[in-house]
Amino acid sequence: MRKPLRFLGRLTVSLLIVLLVIGVAFANLSPEFGGKPTKAQRAAYAKSGHYQDGEFQNLVPTTLMTGGSTVGSLWRFLFSKTPNDKPAGPLPMQPLDSVSITRKTPEVLRVTWFGHSASLVEIAGKNILLDPMLSVKMGPISWITPQRYNPQVAITAEQLPPIDAVLISHDHYDHLDYQTILRLKDKTTHFFVPLGVGAHLRAWGVAPERIRDLDWNDSVQLPGGLTITSTPARHFSGRGLTNRNATSWSSWVIKSAAKRVFYSGDGGYGPHFQAIGQQHGPFDLALMECGQYDAQWAQIHMLPEQSVQAALDVQAKLLLPVHWGAFTEAHHPWNEPVERASAAAAHLGLPMTTPLLGQTVTLGAGPLPQAKWWQ
């Protein structure tokens, strides 16, 4: 009996390896894989102070896998079922009318969350899109990668009005989406991205003059007095198995004369949050990663309680938890992140808003959305 079992085990592993090889080959041939920084650009990255031996580095020592192995983690993802890892049906959603986005005055600060990390921030009369992954399927290998809980989003990229700036936190497929960029590239004035990520956009036909790669602590000014600053995060990058950390990753500060917004991007908890709060805070709103966590990658994704603490560290007056509500990428119930974050925020006295997908949150205009709709 042991020989057949050993044979089946070897066959399963072999099949997994074949699937991985096919997937990697397809990803490398697919345009979704993106571009590569030039040799001259890579040489210039050394000036950043966090690029060494061909890879970008974190501010503090960071281990990608804090337990188990990459292969074991992939095996769990493909073959291990977590109870309640997906909602029973589509999540409640409020369709967003593009006309409403154009009707605003410069003093308005409002945000619309589309699920996962994709969000629209309206500030100083500008439309700023954060990590606009608006596709239903993720990445070139859609039969393996997660698919969106809802068959559509609150507004498509085509329906959006002109965008003043798109901010990308890093180049993973759930944050930098090829199909969405194709639909936005001619209606977006500026793409602000971490070092190296511009190579992907150029490969996809975005006009080079619209792309600006920023190092940590670089700032740009937009007309109307809006400042956008790339700030540190604790994460990693890569759209394949051969370009790990070839591009950088960032969090973002968006600051007008009267309002301030912080977006964490992806990443683990660390001292950079307190430093950002001291330098750029306080913030009227913080959109903080909250979801897709696991004990096996504890240093590159935050637990919900850490997300709340990080919002306090940056001196946020209001928390909007993101990076949940669209895809299943980790072994926890789909609605556990917001449940845990709600409890932690209440315990620590931090106001938190929980809008429906597509529901606009206007700061300073009455009660904030706080319904527990995920229950």
C-alpha cells in the first residue's frame, strides 16, 4: 500500500511543478508581466540608499516567509479550504455615478472604496486613484489566481471622469492591474509610482511624460496646491519568480492646504509609521491595509490590530480599512479583517468608517458610514 501512496504523492508534486512551470512561462510571455528597468536606471537606484545587489531593501530586516515555505504556502492556497473564506454571494454595492465625481468644490474631501485597495480620493478639487485594480480577474493565469467576489465594480475605468493622478503602491497583480491601466492610460494626467514600476507602464503604452518614478520621501506638486509624497513601506515586489524586489514599494501622503490623507499600500508593521506621522501628520484620513494576512508572512502584511495601531502611529483621525472585501488571498475568513479591526479601533478609541463598496464617504458632512453590512 505504501508504494502506491508514495507514487501518488510524487505524481501530485510533479503535476504541481508542471503547472508552476507552465504558469511562469505564460506569465513571462504575457504582456501583463510588464517591463524591466534599464541598466542605467538600475545603476541610479543605488543612490536611493535602499537598493543593494540588484534588489530593493526595507528599512528594517524583513523576512518574506516567517514560517513554512513558499511551496508549502502555495500548496495551502491551491488545495486547503478555509471555512468562510468567501462570501456566500455578491457583496452589497452602491453604483457610483461619474457625474457625482465632477460635482465638487476644492474644499471637499471624500473617498470611495471599490474593494481590496482600489480607492478614489477627491481632494483639493482633484481626482486621485489609489491602486486601481478594477478587473474581475487577477493576473494572466486567471484559473489559478483569485477572482473578485462581485461580478462588477461600482464604476468601470471607462466610466470614470478624467483622473489627475494614479498612485501605485507596488507592482503585485492585485495592485497594479494591466487591463485597468490600459483603460486609464489616456485619461490620466499623471502616474506616480515607486522606483522601477514605471517600466511596466511604459511597456503597456503609457506615455513616458505621464510617468514619474519616485523614491521614498520624494514629493511632487500638482496645480491647486496638492502635494503627493512617496513614503516608506515594509513589503516586497515582483510579478514573476525571476524579478523579486526589482522594483520598489511605497506608502503615500496626499496633502492639500487644509486636508491630509495617508495610504499605507501593502506591508508589515514597523517604525516607519510613527516616523511618517511625525513628519507628515496628523491625517484627516488613513486608508490602511487590513486583510490577506498569515502567520507565515507576518513581516510583510499586518494583522488587523496592527493596522489600527499603525493608523494611530501616523496620527490619523479616521481609519478606513482596505485590502479586503474583493479577493481571497490568505487563510482567514473573508470578513475577519474588518471584524477584528472594528474591535481594536473601538478598544483604542479610534474612529473607523466601513462604507459599502462604492459608497462615498465625505469627511465633515454628517455621520460616517458605520453599518456592519458584512454580517
